[in-house]
Amino acid sequence: NAGVMQNPRHLVRRRGQEARLRCSPMKGHSHVYWYRQLPEEGLKFMVYLQKENIIDESGMPKERFSAEFPKEGPSILRIQQVVRGDSAAYFCASSPPGQGYNEQFFGPGTRLTVL
Amino acid sequence: GEDVEQSLFLSVREGDSSVINCTYTDSSSTYLYWYKQEPGAGLQLLTYIFSNMDMKQDQRLTVLLNKKDKHLSLRIADTQTGDSAIYFCAEKSGSSASKIIFGSGTRLSIRP
């Protein structure tokens, strides 16, 4: 049973480009969460999605960031017109439906570097 | 607001016990977690405790919760070099079905 998968593991973008980060939850999990970790800091919640629905996006920056979790395929975190301050590790987590809210399983992260 | 605080560094001798402390502010926390992050890796859930418990033991790990003082600790017995990592304390509020609030992490280093 594969864990949460994220790709790419490392992503380099120049300022102004777009970054697309992908997350495949664990098998059977229908809840996906995105977190951002700035250097030397803890993880900060960004968004919580279920299939085709954004449930809580209270941690998402108002501009340039968007997330989706389509009916088929991975969850995507999209950052448009990246800036240097977007350089961070982005972690995805998943949990099963129903009463699984208490435990989130994390992927290995995507490390985004903006030049 | 919700906040989780922990010290940044801890150094212990191999074979000794490590105690990592954490305080949180949200009185409605339902679950409290300890995650381990090794260099360049994701987060591994070590253990978690429900807020109506005051202690949980799992092999070398002991979690103590003082709900009155909003204080959580993780004790690692017989610390080994493989325990070197960053340890994150985190909590989930009863009012939120989604987000987990993380501390900034405690970097544990092991001396020979």
C-alpha cells in the first residue's frame, strides 16, 4: 500500500513562472491537505479538499495560489507568477473518509526553489 | 488564537532520555501529535494523544499531557543516533475538522 505520493520532489522556477505541484493520496483516502514549510519553520496549513470540493482554504494566500482535487487524478496546488518568497517545501497529507480526521499521513514534500 | 510553542534545540548524550516540551494555547484542542522529520524528508507521525488522556506510552516513547497547563511532552528513552531529527508538536482543534497547527520544531542532536 503506497503512501502519499508527491511529484516532483524538487522544482525550480524563475520568477514569474507557474509552479504545479501534484499529490496522490493514499489508496482509499478522499481527504487531501496542503501545508507549506518555510525554511527553519513549522508547517502552515493552506487548504483542505475533498473530491471536487474545497472545504477549508483559510490558509491560502488570496492571490496567485489555487488548489483542486478532481474526481479523477491527483490533487494539484498551482502557484502562478511565482516570487522568491514562494520558495519553500510544500507537503501534502491525506486522511480516510469518515472518522479519519484525527490522523493525517504526509507525503515526502515538493521543494520549490524560485530563482 | 491558536499557537504552538516549542524550544528550537535539544542536545542529549546517546543512551540518555530526551524530553521535548511543547505548550499550546487552544483550550479546545482534541488531538495532540508528535511528528518526526529527518533531513530532506517528509513528516512521520510518531504518536498522538487524545485530550482526555494524560499519558500514552509506545515502546521508547512516552507522551505526557497536562491539559490544565496546556503542556505536552515527548520522552524518548535510550536515545539513539537514529533519533536525530526535528520533532514537531502539533494540535488539532475541536472546532476544525481540517487543519493541524504545528510548532516550529525542536532539533534533537545526539552526542556520542
